[in-house]
Amino acid sequence: MLKPDLFQGIPGLDLSLRKTVYRRTNMTPTFIEERTPGPKRENLQELLEDEGMQHLNRLEWLIRTDLRYSGDCLYVRRWQPSDDERIIALEELSVLGTQSGQQARGILQLLCMGYIIETPSFTIDDGARSTVYHLLLSLYKANRTFAEAHQKAGIERAKQQGKYRGRKPKSINLRDLDAAAKRYFAKTITAKEAAASLGVSPATFHRRLRRLYPERYQ
């Protein structure tokens, strides 16, 4: 609802979708990148000390600082939910997942988000948050380690019995692949567009090209 002279959107996010929550993983949103010091900033330590911080957490620094970004008039504030907004009522833990590992992960996520969890048999509030978090985290890690070891052991047994040959490669029509490759090499389409036309990922597209046209990847 802000006027364009106050806010022009967040680069990299299509706000016209009007989602309640936007998520991007393994990258720093431009909104934060533009408003916070980078790890190689010359006066980084001074900026951290001004906000009472010892290590760089760009979102935390953005919440604490009262410095203004020249691009707009927005300030970032820490979310302070009301008591009613913080309560998550779970009639059954099965809503978090059918397996114990999934349920533990779901509870951990809610605890990290600051919610108070209420179930018919127990309640996890701020007083118990830290204790339950560390207990569940240890159990969750042990569960993941056991599951991964069990999976690897199963794969090894299957290999020894000649039953495991890895994931079956996605079938691609060679005529379609050749046509897409020619357009890609002619630079009339991008790798992403070529892959989309074949229904595969760009990485798979390049792997197939390396097999068919090894001379172009030397």
C-alpha cells in the first residue's frame, strides 16, 4: 500500500503474488544486502560495536541499527507478537508429520520462531523453551544420523546383490535434445530455456550435452 516514492518493491521477489510468506534459500535477499555492511567492510568491527554485536549477523544488525538506507524510508523492526499470536495449539503431533523425526523437526522450528506450543498432554513455554530445544535437537540429530547410516547400509547391500544402479536417468527424446542443443549452441535460447523445453534441469541438460558433444566441453 506504500506509494512508489516510498517503496519500489524488493528486488528478486514478485510481490504482485501477494503471498503471506516469501522464502529464498542459500542467498542473501537484496533487501538485506543493500542495507547492511558486508563481511569485507573496512569499518565492520566499528559498526558491530555500535550495535553491541561481536559477530556479523546481517539481519540482526539491520534490526538493531537506526541508520537510514538512502533508497527508501523503511526501518526493520523485530517482530513482537502478542501472547495470543504466539500460541500454537496442536491437538495431535501427527499434524507435524507421521514419523518421530518429522515431529521433532516441526517442534524445533516452532520453538525457534518463538511460539508457545500447547498440546493436550504438555505445554512448552518460554521457561522450558531452551531445555526442550537442546533435548530435541540432540534426539533429532541422532535420529538423522541413524537414518542416513541405515540408508547407506541398505544401498551397499543392494549394490553387492547387483540390485542397485543409482537413480534411473530421465528419458529425453534424442531428436528433441539435438534440436534444443543446436539452438543453445547458436545462442538463440539459454540453457535454462532449453532445459525447460525438455522438461529437465539445466544441470541435466549440460550432462547430456557433455556426453553427446564432448568436444564442446573440452
